[in-house]
Amino acid sequence: MRRLLTGYAVSFNLKYSRKGHLFQNRYKSILCQEDIYLKELARYIHLNPLRKGIVADLKALDKYPWTGHSAVMGYRSNAFQNIDYLLGFFGDKQRKCRLRYRQFVEKGIGCGHRSDLTGGGLVRSAGGWAEIKALRRAGVKVRGDSRILGDGDFVERVLADEDRFLQEKYDLQKAGFDFKTIIERAADIINIDPQEVMVSGKQPWRVRARDLVCFWSYRKLGMTTVDIARRLNMTQSAVTKSSYRGERFVRENKLKLVIKE
């Protein structure tokens, strides 16, 4: 996203002979506890144009092209937007789901700015400073993180998973695992020479081996997709897709990176 937005800002400034920032703040993404916050967060984001006075009413918002709401309502199609996932929170049949979703969005029009969806991690997850103060008066300690939108227990679980990932990464590195080791492990599983893994090609066995390398390098060693792409002569997006395939293959076949003797 940083590369995308930077490239767009540069091209926009050149096209219109302007200088300076185009976007107000840096792009940020958060992990959301879906059963509590996902619908609320989607509604809050989709209502931005109406809240800012860019469109006059909900009917105009339904067809406004620069927000995901119009795609959810079926007036446009965004290949990158998974509207079925969001509509799935409102039922099974798409027509009724859209009606219920729109009613849900309409109820949020009068809510205005919401600190529980936009504030810092702890403030946001607890529902604002008033809730934080009430919890503190009651002697309740709540864990917060700016990257996570969820209740205290959810934040704790996510951070614990992150700690386990980091520990596993350090243990692998301490045991001597590196990119070369992963190449050799993937080659051993697919039963090919390690040099074959480094060669680009669409042969199924070669693609499968590279899927394993991308997944284990990214998710286990913590390498960046940029670094993996450079080493395997792939694009960054191809590495991401390959990593997803590798994860599925590992899960389905119960494969392990480390073989315990």
C-alpha cells in the first residue's frame, strides 16, 4: 500500500503540476475482531462520504463510486472487494442481505464520529475514554494495541500468537535454518534437486516447491516478500499468492518444516 499510494501521489502531482502531500496520513491497517466490530467498522467507513457532506443522502451514497458501499449495494463491481463476506453477516439470500445491510447502514447515519472505531488501540477497543476511566476506577486492566480492534481478551490472544511466531522464528534461526535450508527442505519433499527450485517455470512440481519456499520463508523465517521475490526472481504479488498456496498444501498434507529426530 505504501508503494501504491506513493506512486499515485507522485504521478498525480506531476500530472497537475502540484507539490506536497496528497493523502492526509499514512496508510494503516488493523486486525479486527469480526464478531464484535466488523459490521460496525464497515458501516462507519462506508458512511464517510455522507458524514463529510460529499453526498447528500443515503440514496446518493448507494451509487457513489468511490466507496465500497456502492459495490455492496450492487451498483458497481470491484474485483478486489469481497462483498459476499460482508453480506453473509446479514443472512443467506443476497437480495434480503442487501436490504438488511442498507437498513443497518441507515441506522448509523446519526452516530457521527466514533472514538471506539477511530481512536488509539486501547481507547478504540474499550469504546472511548469514558469506558477506559470506568474500567480503571473498577480496577480492571485492559490490554490494548494500536494495530488491533477488539476486546482485551482478543488483544491478548493476538499478541500471544505474535510472541509464539517470534519465538519460533528465533528458534529456527538459532538452529541454523535460513533460506538455503528451506530450499533444501522443499526440494526434499517434492523429490527434486534444490537447484530446480531456483529456476522459474510452470511445471506443477516446480510451482509446488516454490509455494513451500514462499510460505516457510515468509511465515516461519519472517523474511519480507520483497526479499523472497528478489531471490526467486518473482514479483512481490506472486510471492504472496504462492505463500497462500504453500500454506494450504502444508495444512492439507500435514507437512513440517523441522523434522524432529
